[in-house]
Amino acid sequence: MRAPPGVGRLGSRAVAQRRPRCGSGSALDGSWPTMRCARFATRGGAGFAGRRSPKFDCLRGAARWLLVALLLRVAGGAVAHGQPLGGADAAPARIIAIEFVGNHRTKQPVLVREMLVTVGQPFDAHQFEDSLQRLRNLGLFFRVSGEVQPAGPGQVVLTVRVVEKWAVLPLPQVDLTEEGDVKLGLDYTDYNFRGQDQRLNLKFKHALGTDTGGKAGESASIAYDVPQVGESPYDVSTGVGLATHNEAAARTALTGTRGGNATSVDFDLDVGRFERVKTWRRRSALGLTVNHITASEDQPRWLNSLRLSRSVDAVDDFVYTFRGFRAGGGVQLFSDWFGSEVSAAKITGEYTRFWKRDEHNVVGKVSGGYTFGVGARDVGFELGGGNLRGIDKASLRGAGMWLANLEYRSPRAWRWLGGACFTDLGVAGEEADLVDPSHLAAGGGVGVRATIGRLVKGVARLDVAYGTGPDGVGSLKVYFGLKQPL
């Protein structure tokens, strides 16, 4: 028997999509289905039924079902505390089927690989809740819920219900930079390409060159990410891009190309191996970048590098708020071994922490890095703009940098509109500059966050910041984006 659309089945027997009978199902979050029975049948014979009124039979049936519901709720509480159904001495209930409901576009194997529970194993409430959280962390669903339904002596059926977000975002782009340049373009992203949790991004942008000293330029790119290759613990991402003049800085690690007469062509390939522990994801990756730049005579033409990185992602996604931490570090090597005309070693590290209480969210992030070698400044760091709000974009440059960000996000009013306040602090330069207070730049401000919950990455933000730094690089600035800055 085939399942209706939006319903998946796993198990030793077919399980059709159905409403739970009165008192027969329980929701994982502790809620219980509303009784929808219009009447309760009795099993008495004709003579037995004749000695009682139908009203008495209905009341007796209702009392019976209320008693069953009470017993099942007590049993559910025991399971939630790690005790098997039926008491401490009873064998744990076994999972005989898992139903998936609501995944109209997302393929069922994507849901199955996130489940820590499988058919045939004893039911564990903690593993089931972790499985639901892993589905939320995909970022593809507006709502994820689970139900546990007794299906016989020592047997349960699990139901996972999802409400999908709109994952295809063809967004027109109209940007006004701090320098006064107007940029027009199109950014097309499918966050659930082929229903496999893969990401396809196509981007085109034209800069009019209206800023002082700027030139008109274009950029175009295509990127493709596969977060898991089949059933293996590997992921792959690749991309290719072209940029000219003002847009070249967005496609190369070479500093000093902003506003210049440069053309950049690049190719990126990144292969990672990951490990899943509950809702955590640990990852080790190897990446290769081949970048050809045509600029002034004193700029290198080939800027090729090899990256080694290690990261852990333990952030739980609750659509608007987050909880947990994310950390990572890596080494990027520029060498003539890879055909690069710059020799340098770039070391980076960062740590982000999310504190959550109800819908109050505090986010703290620290990051830093340093570049060693004769070409250190050419491939060093740039601060200012989105990463250091209130400071002119890419106005702070150097072989090293450190940066600290702190942001508070308030609960939403009317279920969609929230507020934020933030402060950013950082410095970029050579060794001595990193500890010199005169090179320090700081910015802070307030903003609003509008939740578009049915869209992937559906948070529109508007921030107003004021910054101060060396050589007057700070001023009042406005930022707009379609995702959280941290």
C-alpha cells in the first residue's frame, strides 16, 4: 500500500496516516490529543443493553477512556525519565514504525539520516527529542514535532510532523555601500536543491561605480554544497566566480583590490569529513583555492592556497533564537608549491556562544588571526563594515587582527518583530598594532529583527551603528540584511 503524499513509512508493517483515536496517542511535548469521538461503543449483548439507557453507556465509555488516558500519561512520564513503559521492571517498548508527515519537498532519506532512533530498537525519549532537534537544525522547517503512540503490548509508533519553509529565494539586490556605490543584481539560492538538503547559489551583481574613485564592475558566481555524500560521513562544496573592478575584492583574498582596476577569477573546492554526536557536528576539512588576479604591476597574478580546518557546531536552531556554541580554527597556506606568487601562512580561530532564555538571546563572538611570511600583508585581514559595524568597510588592514562582538536580541512583539542592541570592538595591523589602544576601533548601535518564519534564513534586519577608530574611519552607518549578523 503506497503512502499518501507527504507521508512516509518506516517499519515492519504499513502505517497509514490517521488521526489518533481518543486517548490513544501522546505528543512528545506533553500535550495530548483532544478527544474527537462523538460516541463510545459498548460491547454488551441485547439484554444487557436493554437494562441501561444510552446516556449511561456513553458516560461509562467516557470514564473508561479517561482512565486509559490517565494510565498512558503516567506511562509516558516514566518513559520521559528514562523508565520503560510498564514500570521499572518491564521491558522497554519497541519501535515498530516511524511515520513522517509534511515533507512534501524534502526527500525521506534526509529525514531518516537525522533520526537517532530506528525501527526495532527500544524507545528512548531523549534520543527521540535529539532527533527532532537535529531536524530543526537543518533550517528547512518552520515547525517540527513528534508523537508517541502505543500500538500494542510493548510496542509504539513514532510520528514526526514537519512544516517546510520556502527554500527557494530569488532575491533582487539593491545595495548602497558606505562609500556611495550603487549595486544592482540578482541572488538566487535554493537551500533544499533536489529535496536533498543541498544548496545551489547563483549570483550576479553590477556595481555602477558611483562612489568616489570607483569604477563600474560586475561579479558573477555559482556555488554548490552537498552536506552529506550519500550515506558516507563526507561533504563537498565547490564554486567558481568572476569579478571586475569594484567587485573584485569580494572574490579574492588579496587585500587592496577594493576600488581598483582588478579582475579576479577563482575556483574553490572543499572536502570535509564529519562526525555526528547527538545534535553536535564535528568536521575536519581540506580546501583548495585557485585565484587569478589581473591588477597593477605590483600585484601578484596567481594567489593559490590550501586550507586545513577543524570545527564543531553545537548550536540548536529555534527559528528566531539559538542555543549552544560554535568553534573553529584553521591554517591557510599560500605557496609556490601550489603555483602561488605569494608565500604566507594564515592562522585563524573563532568562538561563538549563544545564551537563550525564552526568547531572550545573547550572542558573543571572539575571533582572531595572524599571517606569517613575506606576503603576509597582501593576504592579511580586513575589518570594517558588517563585521565591525560603524567602521568604514575594509578600512582596517594588516597581517593580524582580533575582533569581539556582543549582541542582545529581544523577544518578538506580534510574533514577528524583535529588537537588538550590539557593540563591536576590534583592531587590525602588524604585531605591535594589535596591542596599541590608539589602533583600536569600536562601534555600537541598535536594530530591529523582522521574522519571516516561512522562509529559510527568514530574518530581515535593519541596524543603525556609530563607530570610532583611528584616522576617522568611523561614522553613523545603516546596515540591512536577510540573516542574523552573528
